[in-house]
Amino acid sequence: MTIKVGIIGAGVMGSDHARTIAAAVSGASVSAVADIDAERAQSLAADVGAAAFNDPLALIAASEVDAVLVASHDSTHTELVLACLAAGKPVLCEKPLALDLDDCASILVAEQATGTRLVSVGFSRRFDPANVALKDALIAGQIGRPLLAHAVHRNVSNSPDGDSASTVLNSAIHECDQTPWLFDHPVTEVSWHAPASTSLLPQRQDPQLILLRTADGALTTVEVFVNAVYGYDVRLEVVGETGTLSLGEPALVIRNSDLARSADYPADWRPRYAAAYRAEAQAWVDSVASGKYHPALASAADGYRATAVAHAVIASMDSDGAVTTVKYPHADLLAAVEGAHR
């Protein structure tokens, strides 16, 4: 059985997903591509042997599409995921699931009405070999009880559009999911802090320092710097009672010459997380084919929780860094959906 996947969004993220599925994911083919830029959709469709659509809703309804991967602008996610649910088609939506908690809740309600799980959220770090190995080491108790984590998330540059809140919802959202996933405890409190800001991105505070406290008492510091210039650089160290765990350096080649030691940084996330995106796409395709979802695939409920943490961070930002409790205003719905998926 071959799952025919429709890709919505032919930008950098959508193009990478399309080429990964076409070249490296078994049991799947890319059958359709949609983008508001018709020329871009046609170019990507030609590259992967797919049909091109101008209208993403038409792609979702198309008979040649069994499942949909949404990689369009964050603001479109709610409408497109709801359309997939109305069509009864599985959907892998890039993070964030939605920008607003009410929109996340509407997706939970619509999915619940289908009687089955159809939504997955693209938190690819759950499939990154280094992150998985670190989580396995935590579970095995290799450093005792985790007490503190230090996360760093730096990009070369970012779109001039957006503000400080969009940094949280689009970039730090990864750590909003990664932290409770690693520690297996929800984030309960957050605070946001502003160091001196770069002059290269004047319309937003950059970098930002975020503190996340999980229900087990562990504290995670998150530095997110979306215009760090020098390279794409993601780091993580977890400090436990009896030792530490950290992600290894991703550079494949280290140069030693002319009395200097050096390595190259990637320009964006694609080289660093290529294996994670392949594994995530394969797990999703296998889950669609079997009807049994891979346990590492983030659910709509996971997407809701990450957005709730992000909104608490933004509330702290708006309150001069005050410690802010993470709130889940649709708690009963969230519990019902999570219970149904167990």
C-alpha cells in the first residue's frame, strides 16, 4: 500500500518535506503540491512528480490525496487542519498546531468527532537520534534525578516580519514541547527575560531567555536567538543528581591546520535534523497505513499543550518577566482527548 501524500506549502519547509518523502520514505509518494505561489507549487510538483494545486482546500479534497502534510504559514494551520478532519484525512501539521488556544481546541473537538486520531504535529526533535538517546539515558537513570537543563536555539537569521511573541510561537515552541517530552512532566510555570537586544533585528527582542519549570521541579533555561548570524546552533545539557548529559557536536568534520581548530556550522536546520525529519515522516506514513500511531508522534493534544506553554511565556513577556502559571482553559476537553488516545 502506498500512501499518497499532498503537501501544502512549497517554501523551504514544504519543499524539504516533499523531497524527503519522495526520495527516502517507503510506502509513500507525493501526489500533490499546493502553494499560494502557483509558480513555486508547479516547480516543486515537477521535481517530485506530483500534481500542482493553487487552492490548498482543493488539494485536501482531491481523490489522489490520502493524507496531507501542512507546511504553510502558521496562520493557515487551523483552517487547513480542520479541512483535513472534515475530509477524514490524516494530517501532519508543522508546528505550531495553531497560534491560538481556542483554535487548538477547535481542532481537538473536530478530531474527537471523527472517532479516531487523525492529527499529528511536526515536533521533529522527538525523532532526532541525539535527543532520543538523551531521553533514553534519562529514563535509564544514568544521571539520577534531573534537576536542571540548559537549552540553546540559535538561527543565522529570521524573517523581518513578526515580533517578540512570534519568536516564541515559531521558534521557542520547539523547547515548549521538548522540555515536557524529555522529562515526562508538564511545564507548570514560566518566566521570560530580556538581555540586551541585537541591533540587527530591531522590531523584536532578540535574544530571549526563557525559564520553564516542570511539575517534577526541574528548571530549564532556554536561550532563543533567531538572528545569531554565525550559524545554526542547537545545544542541550541536562544536569542530574549524579552527572550530566548533553547533545554531541553535530559537525562531521573538524579541521586542524595553521595552528587553529575549526568546524563549519549549517546555515539552517536541514542538515542538523535531516535524520529526524526522515524518521518522523516514516513514522507518520507507517501510522497512516496501519492506523496505529507511533508513540513518539506528537498529537493534537501535545500541540495544544505546547501552545499553552508558549502563551504563558508571552504573558510573562507582557508582564515584565513575572513568573506565570501555565493555564489550560480547555482542560476537560484535553483530558478527554488524551484519555481516548491511550
